[in-house]
Amino acid sequence: FSLGGGRGPPQPDDDSTAKKAAAARRAVALLVFAITLHNFPEGLAVGVGFGGAAAGLAGQSRAKAMNLALGIGLQNFPEGLAVSMPLKRAGLSSYKAFLFGQLSGVVEPVGGIMGAALVTLVTPILPYALAFAAGAMIYVVVDQLIPESLAGPSQNKQQTLAFMGGFGLMMIMDVALG
């Protein structure tokens, strides 16, 4: 039948499936890249905090540096999950997804060491570096994560409630930790 000019029964659109898979891989790669990029200025901030306290800069103290490190450290847990879970869903093994989640944070101690060592040079650019990191994360969240989380069949709005809970927790930490 196929040789006689017919095409046989309809086949799934492999091109469409391949395009969707490629788009999903690009979205995951963008997320991993953005979170990794976002971690470097966080490390700079912690390093500047500790370096400023050690150098005796005005307004800096070891307690403030510890609070900053604690706050950034706590929010690194969901960031690691934000890297690992999409990688697991994309087909990586649990071990590899976890490994990449951990590797996305490797740049943070590098930034911390640089920030502490170069505190007087880094302090003036820190607000711009943090703004860049925040902008990268906002772009990924608005462009990729929110639309993806709302595209599923779930009508119970768990994702919205989880977002609100996480935002509330960050605001409580901001007020409590100063």
C-alpha cells in the first residue's frame, strides 16, 4: 500500500514532538543558566558582608554578615530544587539532577571569596550586580516558570498558593533578619 502512493495510517507528528522537546530543553537550560548566574552576585554580597566586617567598615558587623549569609543560604534550598526538578522531569537521573542542582551553586563561594578579598572594590558595584541577578531571575520566572506552572490541567491553584506562601516567608525573613 505504501509503495502504491498511499501513506498508510496517520502517524504522530514527530516534528511537533521534537520541537516541543527541544523547546523544553532550552527552557531548562535557560533556567539553570539564570540561577547559576544569579548565584554569583549573592556570593559577592555575602563576601562583601564578611569582608566589610573584618575590615571594620562603617555599618558592617559580623552579625549582619551572618544574617545575610543565613538568608541567602536558606533561599538556596528552593533554588537547588528549581534546578533539579526540571532536570529530573526532562529525563535525567535523580543523581544527575541533584548534582546539577548543587553545581549551579558552586559559583556562590567563588563570588564570596572575591567579595571578601576585594571588598573595597566590589562594594560600589554590588547594587548593580544584585540588580542584574534579580532581573535575570524575574525574566526567567515571568517568561518561563509562571506560564509553565499555569499551563497544566490543575485547577486547584496549588502553584499560586505556593508562590504566595514563599513570598510571605521571604517577607517575614526580610523583616525578622533586617
